[in-house]
Amino acid sequence: AQRVTQPEKLLSVFKGAPVELKCNYSYSGSPELFWYVQYSRQRLQLLLRHISRESIKGFTADLNKGETSFHLKKPFAQEEDSAMYYCALKLGGYSTLTFGKGTMLLVSP
Amino acid sequence: DGGITQSPKYLFRKEGQNVTLSCEQNLNHDAMYWYRQDPGQGLRLIYYSQIVNDFQKGDIAEGYSVSREKKESFPLTVTSAQKNPTAFYLCASSSSGLAGGYEQFFGPGTRLTVL
């Protein structure tokens, strides 16, 4: 079965520092990868998806099929980036999302 | 106001009682989902429905039941058979499970506490 691993439960950085939230997946095919974010007292929402190859709120993520990774990166963290981040994987066709356990990002001033 | 709503926000239940959580969406989405969110566990899929009058078990369906009689509604019943029901429950919907790059939209959640 497919699996999504987020090795860090908590990542704490200072404002202005680079951020990388790690995500690895186990699936031999061609999955779709997503990052979802949950800010305090807000709903879980989509941050970005790999097929869009876009930058949202300064975040980018590149799918590396060789390393089966989809790490989320931002060059300069902001305090408002503090949130819970979930990596998710979707197989092809009619399929559901498989979520990782999440990483809490704390950005200190 | 479009979106996905869940009620109630907080729910308390005595052991041995069944309880039903409401989820409604007016996004005209075909697919709906129920997740359970526990600290350190991420989101785990309980049940999902891709079309009216049809639904499938997710990874942790034991002790739960659902119905999908209307496109807009996907209620979740937590039965007395669920051994550890205290959790935060999230409902979501999406336009289609087939569309590439599809997005799931989430409700605000219901926090269930078993006393």
C-alpha cells in the first residue's frame, strides 16, 4: 500500500531563515502529490500541488521520483507561516488521498 | 455562502451511545469524505462516497457508518462499537476523484468527546 512519511513532527526556525519540510512517499507508479496547510483556528486547505509547478505564498515543492520525495521549501520563513503542514498522495484514476502525519512549523521572531 | 459545513462544532456523548455528525456542502461536488484527525496521527480516512447512494470504507471504518442519500449531505454515525471515538472529525468534498490535480475542500470539523 502507498505510504506518506513526514519525518519531523515539529520544525522550529527563526524569521528569515530557510525552511524545508520533508515528505517521502512509497509508491512505484506516478502519483499526484499535494501539500495541505492548517493555520490556527482555520480549516485545512490546499497549499500547492505538484502538477501546477507554482509557488504559493513563497513555497515551492518539486517532485523527485528518483528519491520519491516532495519536500516543501521556502527561502525566507515568515511568522505567518506557522501552521500544521500535511503532505498527501493521490494515485491515478478514482482514488482518495493518503496523508502523512503532519509537521508543525513554528516561525519565531 | 458556498462551502462545506459541519455540525455541531463540539459534541459530547456517553459511552454506549451512538451519535451522528452532520456534513453538508453546496459546492455541487460529487465526492465526499470523512477523516479522523488525532494528534501525531495525521488524517485517517474513515469512509468516502464518490456518488449518491454509494460509499466505500476507508482505512479505519470499524465502528462507523455513513449514508449518502443526497448529493449535498454525508452524515457520519459513530457507533458504540467504536472503541476510541474521542477525536476531531473532518468532512471534505471534491469535484471528482478522476480529475487530475483535484482539490479536497474541508469543513471546520467536529470535536467529539466521549464521557
